[in-house]
Amino acid sequence: MKLIKIILLGLTFGLFANAQAQTVNPMPKVNNDWRFSGTASAWIPASWTTTSVGNLSGTADTSISDNLNSAGAVGMFTLEAHKGNWGVMGDIVYWQLAGGGSTTFGKKNAIVPDRNKTLYVGGNAQQTQTMLTMAGTYTAYNTPGLYLDGLLGARYISSTTTIQATGQYSVNGTTKLDTSINPSYTNQTTDPVIGFKGRARIANTSWFIPFYADAGKGPGSNNTTWQTLIGVGDAFSWGDITLAYRAMGFDLKSSYSVTKYTNAGPQLSATINF
């Protein structure tokens, strides 16, 4: 429900603002003057993860609702600078996901057979992902109805998983054993990427279709990365608002395992031109 409210609020704002202004041309003006833009986004993806160690593998799927409920710190920003046909861009996605639970055994069972003895087991896990894309761009096609940039750059990806597990064994209310572990593991890679991005104007209106795609492969046999986006947007005198579907996938290879991530879901963005 939170996601639906965010999307409806953004669309309502966009429609209201559009009703108050004249039609704005959503296509970039390519000339020898510098032009800059900054974008803040709210991306709420579902996630699919597969980890392989030797001949063993496991999968974990989390829905949009799961990720929204477990989200911690989040930051998603894009900056672009252009002069003539040449430009540079930087895009960062950072988020934290956290969850946990606990169980207390205090009655006769296979684990704690004595009613006067209790066993508490608890755990928390946090995953932090950082995805930074830096690229140079060149305007390959520019008409009143279609704008297309080619891009060449690199993507840095870091994924850190931290687990905090605790256990406490008590007899008649007196703690006999209290222990905890806090392992943490970081896997990261930097891969070159090549791709394109742009927008297509819808008729002669302020509405447009933004699109983006890139792909890359690192030095290892399993390190790959890709990203796509397509949506709809509306332009204003100060910038534009877009609602898109964004997907990103990457593989992280270590000396003993390969972890494959796919994140995909709706994204609401606001761009300011200056």
C-alpha cells in the first residue's frame, strides 16, 4: 500500500503541475553550452538471489513488500553533464535490508527436556548493496522525436552481509551460557559496461518514453552485469517526472562461491535541469 500511495502521489503531482503550464518540449537541447541535470529516485524492486558453492546451490526470493518493510538507509541519485554531443554521467544505488527473529525454548521438548531450563536463540541479518555506474556519453542520434546517447563506462558493485546471532542457556533463571557471533562478508566487483540511453517524445506533447540499457562482463568467467529501464515521463520547465520499470542483474564471484542477484521493480524519479 505504501508503494501505491507513493506512485499515486507522484502522478497526481505531475498531472496537476502539467495542467498549470504550457506544453514543454521534453527533448534535450544539444548545443555548445553546458547543461546539467540531477535526479532523485525511489526504486522499490523485488529481489531474486541464487548462491552456488561447489555443487550446492540455494535461492532466496523477496517481494516488493518484503523489501519495503525491511528497508533501512536508501539513496538513489543520478547526475549528468553535457556539452555538445559529449557528456558524463554517474548513477548510484545504495540500500540496506535488515531482518531478524528469536525463539525461546522453556518447556519439555527434544531440545530442552527440563522445564526449569530455558534456551534463547536470536538472530539478525543485514545486507548492504552499493551499485555505482560511471560512464562517458555521446549523442548518436538527435531528432525532434528521438534522442539517443551511447555510453561507455564501468559499474562498481559491493554487497555486504552481516549476521548477528546470540544464544543464552539458563537454569532456574540463572544464566549458564551466553554467547554471540557476528560474522560479516563483503563481495565486490568492477566491470566495464557499454550501452545506450535516451527518450522518445509522444506526439507533440510534453510526455515522453525514457529508456536505458547496458551490459558488461568482468575479468572472471562468472562476473557479469546488466541494467534496463523503460517508462513514461512528463516534462516541465524545471525538469521532469518519470515512472519506470527498472531491472538490474549482476553476478559476484569469490574464491569459493558465485552469487547471482536480480533486482526489478517500479521506480519514481524527479529530475531537475540546471
